[in-house]
Amino acid sequence: MAASVLALSGTRLSRVWPGLLAATSFLIAATALLVTAGSWPFALAFGAGTCVAAALILARESARAPAQRRVPETILDIPLLRAALDGSGVAMAVTDQGGQLLTANELYGELMGGYPSPENLPADHSGREDAAEAAARARREGEVAFRACDGKGRALIGHARRTGQGGVFLLWTFTQSGTTDLALEAEQMLGGEAGARLGEAGVMAALVDDQGLVVAANRAFAARATGRADGDATGAPLIDLILASEVGQFSYAIEGQGGAPLRIVQVPVGEGGGQFTLFAILDDHGGGLARLMRDDRGNVNALLDMLPLGLALVNVDGRFVYLNKAFRKAAGLAPDARPVYPGDLVVDEDKGSVSDLVRRFARGPSMSSDMAVTLKSNPDEPVALTVAGARGLGEATVLLSLKDNSEEDRLKRQVAQATKMQAVGQLAGGVAHDFNNILTAILGHCDLMLMRHTPGDSDYDDIQQIRSNSNRAAGLTRQLLAFSRQQTLRPQVLQLPDVIAEVSNLLKRLLGETVTLQTKHGRNLGAVRADPGQLEQVIVNLAVNARDAMPQGGTLTIQTFGVSAVDVRKMGHDVLPIGDYTALRVTDTGTGISPANMVKIFEPFFTTKEVGKGTGLGLSTVYGIVKQSGGYIFADSELGAGTSITIYLPVNKSEPVRPAKVKAKEQTPELWGTGTILLVEDEAMVRAVAERALTRHGYTVLTAENGEAALEILARGEQVDLMISDVVMPTMDGPTTVREARKTRPDLPILFISGYAEEQLRKSIDLEKVAFLAKPFSVQKLAEAARDALVKK
């Protein structure tokens, strides 16, 4: 200290020394003049001039002094300072006047991924001030709190404090603000209209992270906590803003111990043990929150009802004191329901655990805990119940929090259902492909055997029975392909009433005498683009299901009507896009469908019929055909009142309606042909049947078990008039084989055969002069397809 004083004194003397030296010199000269001249007036005049000159010199030096003044240098022991910073539990750093980093502890390096200067950190996602602006404020105001981001974009809460001799250094501290998304959402909510309305009702709200730092607050809290109307409490420790007296009375620190008493409600927020806490603070005027909670007309109840978080208060006896609307909705309570105990909301197995936890928190310390419970209103899905001890709320001692997860659970079920249906669809397509190969061989051999047997032979009826059962199996595979949206469609522009008229006679026979069929058609219906045969199958399947739902008879109504884009917009449906549709509605007066089964009616193999009376593929086939046609299907049902299924098909405005062609009776065409056919099929049983069938119709057949063998036959120079090839084959598939063959024979006609649908393979078989025949096929169908392909040659 003495050395510092001497140094300071020496500095000051150095500044005035020139003036003192000049004054002393002039005084000595004046004395000499007095002695030599003996004239007092002359000597006094000379001395006065000397004083004036000295004063001018001193004034000049004083004016120069501020520009030359420098802050005394402080000697820093960097290793000692680093050791002190490492002993703290937060990330800390020290910078000089120029913003250069002097030292920082290891926590700072881990948090920042290195040692950048704090003043170079970017602003946080909410666009608030960055660290450089905070540093300028700290040098002006002494201390400031701010929010920023580290190099990885994680949100930080920082403090900058002016320190050191002369205040030339800044001490920085940084902590992570917790889950960034929740902090930002809370800041937007509390800083927006919701926070303003809370403040107008006298509720001051702040969100605090697990470090005790304020993450977000409404304007009412910030103004009271800082004492300024435009104050900002973000980043400040809550313990520094609120004081607690010896008797447990709270008040704002800026107002002192004599400030207005406060009531505080703590609400755990977030997952994983409650990383954040929402503090709702009110002025306690003679009973405060406890009085308001007892008053059903209190503003606090109205405000708590606006929160999306379910909250309930329980007294020391374990009885409900208050439940907000969100809690009632999450618990599945009716508006007029008055539960007495929390255990009344859960199943019997959880009653004991809930009661014990509430009793422990009612008489124990203020803490919180989460537990999984099953509600009576939803016994299939467990929910999370948060229990926290509450103090200062009058008779309420326990706070319960319950979140409504119904929407989230619904979305999860939809995703799981879509994933399951996609997997089942892929499985159905693969199974249908393999079955089609087997059925092709069975049907082919039956046709070949029927060529050698005539009606009346002992084996003729047996062969016909095998063929009939094979066709039934082929129908099942078509239903599987329809469900998986992989069947071959032949769409055309048509009117729905025309399709219904075509199938009405069949429906009357299917429905029987106890069911009355009614048809109603709207006016000015738009044309749709669909496969008429598949639409007929949709109508028949829906009619058969409706008939089975009316065992005592009833009425089946088939209705068509137009739906404009304006109507769709008014419906506000989440799935149905806005546009013009022509709708088909099938309504019955049957027994209806239970809510539990409504979510499963379009699943494959699901049926409520007795064993052996239904395959469960009817509605799944309808669903697949409608979706593959670009439409939408919805079902509504009420037990005892019937079921209504509505199909929306988009209106086609690009093509005109094609009039139905009357098919004239023709003679059976001649299937005998000549020429050489190259048959490429990896399935030996299909290859054998197709070879025998084509040979019987006069063709010369060359066979190949794969694409490589087919190319070798062509390379030998064999004359080939038509190539019949499977699409999916190992090593080299059919389209690849055709592309290689077309390099040397560009005009070679191709007939593809496959157990998959043409739509599924359309991208891979996008070639010229190509025909397609779906498996399973009969010998006659194969001969017709070969003849047609050769005719187009």
C-alpha cells in the first residue's frame, strides 16, 4: 500500500514539476534584483509576473494530464487465478479491456468446445443481444445477465461483471439453460398474450431451470423483480430476486423485508424429473391465494383453467380441493363429476400407491415425484401422474399434475397401424405372387386334361372341381393384391349411377327377399376415373356385408351425390383434401359396429362373423380398390342403428365420359397359330405347362430357365417371332433381358407374364411393343395373348 501511495504521489509530482521549477527560478531571480537594485516595487512586480507564469504552466500541464492519464497496471497472477476459477462449479472466464481472453477454467473449455473469447459468442435463437453487447452494458452498468449460444447451438445463460482495479476486467460465468425448446416455448408464452393476461390478473409467472436461473418470465414478474417497467429478469438467480423471512414469508428482494408479502405456487414442468419449475406468484393480501382458491369465482381458477397442463390441489386429508379443466379432460371426467380422492380416478391396482404417495407428500417435505398410473377412463394406456408437496396454499398441501396424452396416443396408434398395414400389404403381395405361380400350373394342367376328356367321362367332373377350386383360390389372391393396392386396374372415365345400374340385378338376388334395396342419385354428378369391374366388386362387397348385418331384414340404401370443394372445406376433415368429389354412400339398418371394432374393419382377415362364414378380406379389398383409384373411404356406425360407409372419388375433368359399348356376340376366335416362341420362365412347373399349351396350339417353343439362357439362344441366330418372359427372375430379370435382346432384334415383340400386378411393374416394363398377361392364366388366355401379340407384330 505504501509503495502504491508513493508511486501515485510521484506520478502527481511529475505532472506539476515543470511549473514548480519555473516558479522557483523566477522567485530566486526576483530576490536577486531586490538585493542589487534595492527597489521593492520593481521586485514585487517581477515576483507577480513570476507567479502568473507559473500558474499558466500548471494550467497547461493540468489540461494535458487527462489525455496522458493511464489506468495503473495491475499485475495478474494467471496461474493463481486459473486455479481459483477451476475451484468453482460453473464455467468461468476473465477478459481484459480489449475483450481478449486472459484465462478460463476447464468447465468453460468443455462447454464451449475450446477457449473462444466470451465476447465472440453468438446470440441465442430468440434473437436477443449477443455477448459483445452484454460486455458493453457490463462496462457501463457494472453487471448484466444475458442469453447466448455456444458453438453447437446450445442455449446458455451468462453473467458479465466488471471487476479488478479500475474495473478494466470482466468476469464471465455461463450455465446451460436446460432444454432449449421448452425454454423458448415458455418464453414465447410468458412473453406473449398469455403472460400479459396473467399479469393483468395479478399473477406474476417465471420459469426457472434446475440451476435456479430464470429462463423466462412475464412482464409483471420482471417489473416487480427488477423495479423497472422495462426490466429483464432473464438469467438472474431466483434466490437473488426473492427473499424469505424467518417465518417463511416471501417478498421481492428489491422491495426489502418490508415489501408486500407473496404467495408462491411451484409447478414441475418438463420430463425426466422436472428440469424446470413454473413459479406462479401473487400478492398475499390477507389470505391471498388460499382465499382465491376457495372462491370458485376467483381469477386464479379461471386462469388455471386456461393452462393446457392438468392441475389439481389436494388437502392434508387427501381430498380434492380444486381441479382445472385440463386435469378433468386428462382424467376422463364428466363436467359434472365430483371425485373425492385421487384414488377414485385410477384402477383398483393403483389406488393404494396413489393414496400412499399423496399422504407422504402432504405431511413430508416439499418435493415432487412421478409415477405411472392407469386411469379408469382409459385402462389400456398408462399415464404419468406428478405429485408435489405444496406449502402456503391454505388447506391445499399437495399439487397433482396430469397431462392429456389422448392426441399423442391417437397419433401413435395411427403410425403403428399404418406401419402394420404396409408390412401386411408387402407380405400379401409376395404371397399372392407365389400362389399365382402355383395356380397357373394347376389351372394349366386342368385345361390340358380337359382337352382329353369330354363331359360324361369318369374324370371330367373331378377335373372341373379342381379347376373351380383353383379359380376360387385365384379370387383370394386377387383380393390380397387389391388390399395391398397391387392389382391390375383398367380405369376409364365413367358415371357412378351407370355402374350401380349394371350391378343392381345381381344385388337383388344377393340380398334376398328380406332386404329392401333403395337407390338414390344426385343431380349433375361429376364423372370419375376408375375400373368399372372393380367398382362393381366394391358395391357387391359392401352390399353383402350390409345383408349379413341385417339377419332379420331391413333396408339397404345406395346413394350417389356430388361434393364441391366448398362443402369439403366446411367439413374440415383432416384426411380429405379440398376438391370436387362424387360420393357413393351405402347405408344399412343393421346391428351396427362397436367402437372397438370400428378401428379394425379395414384390416385383412378381421371379421366378426362365425368361423367358416367369412374370410375378413371383403372390406380390406374395398379399401385397397378405393385407395388405388385415388379415392377416400370413411365409415360411421352406431350400435343398433346401422352402418354407413361413404366413398369419395375425385371428379375427372380432363377426359370425356366414354359411352358403354355393346358387345356383339362373336364366334369363338381361332387360337391356332404358327411361328417360333421363346419362353423364358424360372418356375419349372409354369414353364412346362406354358410349353405344352403353346405347342398344342401349333407353335414351335424354345424354352429358357433364365435371362442368360434366353440371350444365348438368340445369339445362336435362332428365328424367334415372339418372346414370352416372366418379369421377376433371379440374376437377370425380364425387362433387362428384353433390353439386351432388342439391341440385336429391335422389332422383337414381347409378352410379359407375372404374378405381380402390372401397375407395380409398370416402371420396369416401360418398353415399346410389350403386352402383359397376369398370372394365373388358363391355356386359352395364354393362346389368345400370344395370338394378339403376333398380330400386332
